[in-house]
Amino acid sequence: MEEKRIEESKDVEYESENAKKILKLLEKNPRGMTITEIANALNLNRHTVTKILERLLIEKRVDFDERGPAKVFYYVGK
């Protein structure tokens, strides 16, 4: 049971670290970026980026515009 709790806390830490990287990248790119662009720039899996962006949308830290078939995400601020 202890080992599972440790693994879960590592996962949470990993996610928050990637979230910080995504926010910093979006802050540097005011025109916004697609999920694929973010994933390539940070060398992350596209699905991981999608999950983190969904959480950041709920927290209202990022927003997006739909441009054709793509969603372009941008940093909203604190």
C-alpha cells in the first residue's frame, strides 16, 4: 500500500512539472500553439499534453481558439 502511494505522488509531481513546462512555453508564444507543436517542442507524448491542457482549461490558466480542424492554445495569465 505504501509503495502505491509513493508511485501516485510521483505521477502527480510529474504532471505538475510538465504543466509548468507547457505554461512557460505558451507564455513565450503569445500567438498560441497546437497540441502537436507543444508536444514536439517539449518532447512529450501528444496524449499527455492533451490531458494536461484539459486540466489547465478547467483551471482557466489557458484558453484556445479553433482554427479549422486545429485548436490553438494560448496562455491566459495567473
